[in-house]
Amino acid sequence: MVGTVALTVHEREVNQMRHARLFVPVLLALALLAACSSTPSESTGGGASQEPAASQGGGTASQEPAASQGGGGGGGGSGGIGVTLSDGTWTGGSAQATISGAATANIDAPLQSMLSLTTGASTTLSYVSSDGQLIAIAIYTDSFAVSVTTGQMTGGGGTTTNCDVTWHSTDDNNISADFRCPDSPAITTTGSAGTIDIEGSFTATR
């Protein structure tokens, strides 16, 4: 009886440690996503009324209005999802990413429902592989960002800087897209900075 109780306590401690190790890279990835996914209106320091001015700045952000017009039908181009998703958690899906440049990796990971939700105007999706590699995605109506974390580095980008995203499905219960983020800033585990190319896809359902 004593041995059984001790084993149960040990298993609980192991599970708590496993969850703690999972949240550390997720928090780092979410911090990177916040930096990469700032919308054009935020970068100008103004409110929503200043968004047209941001669209005159060139780059991928200027293409976001065209992408948002494709919402609901799964159009294409650069920018955000173009539709408003209802609040709630996402329970299924997967993501894949190929990373090259300062670090190389191939990630294939299932969605983690406890870390994937839509609230307000933002959607955060987290995918964690069996070996602890992470793909984190942030989706807004007019912007998109992705970050990747492996045993070698953490890096990422967004449509306001260097990413292109092609939406295949933008249904309230089913979203999917391909993304490509060349020359994304990254930091290796040794502390050195570099750039990586990220190319992949994801799905999310609920």
C-alpha cells in the first residue's frame, strides 16, 4: 500500500515537471509572436483609424487588405485571416515546418488544445512534437506570425515583416494555411544571432 502511494506521488511529480518544461518554450515563443505579429496600426502608434496609412508603407503589410477580402473562402496572399473567429479553444490539428539557414530542423507536431484558443480578435495556436519542438502561431484579422523552437534555437517572423501566408480554409471551426518566412531572425542556444528560413503548413479544428 505504501509503495503504491509513493508511486502515485512520484507519477504526479513527473507529470508536473513535464508540463513545466512544456510551458517554458511556449512562453518564449509567445513573446516572440507578440513582437512579430504587431499590426501596422500598432507600429505607427495610432488607433484603428490610422490603418490606411500603414498600408501605404509597402512590403507584405500593404497586401493585407487583399488577403482579408478572401476570408471565408480560403483565398490566398499575404496578411491575416480576414474573418472574425468566435472565442473558444481549438482541439485538433497539426503543423509542419522545415527550417534552414543558421539552424536546420523538420518539425511535425500535433496541436496542444490547452494552449490553443481564440479570444477577442486574436487566435493563438501551439503545436508541440513528441521530442519537445514547438511551432507557435498567432492569427489576427490583418496579420499573421509564426515562431519555431527547437533544441538549437528560437526564431520567427510575421506578415508585417517577412512572411507570406496562403489561406486554404477560414471557417470558424476549421482553419488551414501554408506559410513561408525567409530571413527570419533567430537566436541559438549558444546566444548567437542569425537568420533562418521557415516554410510549413498548419491546420486547426474545433
